[in-house]
Amino acid sequence: MTYPWEKKEGNGHAAPLVDFDPLMFVRLRIQHGDEFRLVGIRADDKDITGRIKLDDNTEILISIWGVPTKSEEFMTTTQIMQEIIKYTNEKGLRIRRPA
């Protein structure tokens, strides 16, 4: 597996990028009640931090939570939002629309 801060050399091995800036990536904490997930994203992707209110009067909180490690999953904000939709569907919840 190649991480976002690595590039592949001619023989398929990953080599660190010389100009890698670890601050190009941030870790998001996605929390609903006691459940949470940490996901790394590019810092220049869309800002999706905030609160998503659900129909059971709970909310999903998305906040920046540091710099991700190589072992953490990396996603785009679109993929994260798809996972949130999947999560709410599995829990039988709906996103509450603003009044």
C-alpha cells in the first residue's frame, strides 16, 4: 500500500517524497454518541467539520483531531459523507432537515 506522502519508484517500492509536508493531511474525528471513527483527509479537501443533526435528537460531530498516522485510513470528504449516509441508514436514522 502506498500512502499519500509516498511515491512509487520504478520497481514498485514506495519512497518518501522529499517535499512532503505532514500538515497537508488532517485527521477527522467523526463521533455519534460513544461511537467514533478517525479518518485522514487532505487538508485542502472540502471542510465538512460541524454537526449533523439527526431525527432522534442526537448529532454526528465532525471535528479536526490532529495529524493522521500512516496506519490510519485515508478518504476524501465525499467518501466520508457516503459512509455517514450508510451509517445513518444502518442505524435507522435520518438527517434532520433545517426548519
